[in-house]
Amino acid sequence: VASPHRATVRTFFGQDYIDFGPDQVFLQCAPVSWDGLTLEMWPALLHGGTCVLAPGQSPEPAAIAALVTAHGVTTVWLSAGLFAVMADTHPEVFHTLRQVMTGGEAPSVAHLLRVRRDFPHLRIVHGYGPVESMVFTNCHQVTADDEGRTVVPVGTPLANTQVYVLDEHLQPVPVGVVGELYVSGGGLAHGYRHRPDLTAERFTAHPYGPPGARMYRTGDLVRWRADGELEFAGRADG
């Protein structure tokens, strides 16, 4: 995926899903070939913070816990699966953290809510987004309002990001009705390197934007909730 510099700027400037202040210490432990790396490195580099580099390419729970303690890490990105493992095996790590971003797959609601209850000072952000739109398009902050839910929403769009829930005719669907998610805005990639056929298939003309605008067809099924947040409902390809 070939992404422009503006996509990075869109993701880490003018946003409020986490605090990007210079006092934040980020832990970089994701494989460098994965887009999760951007959530760990660019916020520190762009906002004068600190980035702690974990050795190796495989994030081990015990090593993560040790690095957080040793270096005063304040902010981490944990895939949904790794978040659950950390909550079960090293819950003490959340005591000193200020912010946790999680996503990449459907999270365990029970683990999210348990950590929120046990560490009420902690900002827990459930993020959603494909690499074709620079990691995040939507974010939801986990709060007491999520108690009792069986699904945690993927939230509302980031600034300078537009999302559309459309039917097979590219028409918007009503609130509560499942449709396919399309994304446009400043985070959009150029396309797939050396794959003009796939680029043309997934990056389509934007029927609701200005001339020449494009949107990305995610293949994800979602529905609008009555509160204006999106809820993930599966994949269009099954």
C-alpha cells in the first residue's frame, strides 16, 4: 500500500483520540512490517515525545510489562488479542500507563470492561481502520456507558475523515441497517503499488464528493447506532 505523507499528518495532527503531548512515552513493539508501527513511533517523533524501542520483532507480554515499568511508558498500542493476554497475565502493567490503544480485530468486551473498572484513570481507545486509510478511521473511548454491551462500537470518524455505510447500489442505509463501509478523506492511500487492477477495484469514484474524489471500499459490514457511532457487523465476503 502506497500512502502519502498527508495520511500520516491526518492521523496524528488535529486529533483527540489520545493525548499526543511531549510528556508521553510510547512503546514501539509491533513488527516493523505492520501498520501498527505508525501508532507507536510517529506520535512521539511528531510531537516531541519519547519512543522506547523494544528489542526483537515479537512482542512478548512479560517483556512489554518490564519495559513499561523500566522506562515509564505512558502509551501503548496492543492488538485486541494481546490486550486480553496482558489483562490476564500482567494486569499490573495498566497501573502506570495513561493510554492504551487497541484494535485490529474484534476485542473481548469482558477484558476491556474489566481493565476499565480496575484502572479508572486509564484512557482505553478502541480503534478501527484499514491500512489503506492509515491505521485508524474511527475511534471509540471505552467508558462506563459500555457496561452491559456485548459489542464495543468502533466509534466515530477521525477529523478530516468521512465514512459511509452504503448498500449494493452505493446508497446510504438507514440507522441500524447493515451496509458496507466506505472511507474517504485525508488518510486515504494512493493505492496498491504495482497493482493498478486492484487499486481500481478497491479505490472507487466518490459519488458524494467533489470531482475526482475517491473512496475506499473496506469490505467490512457495519451499522450506524442511534448515538452516531459505528458498530462492526462482519465481513462482506463472509
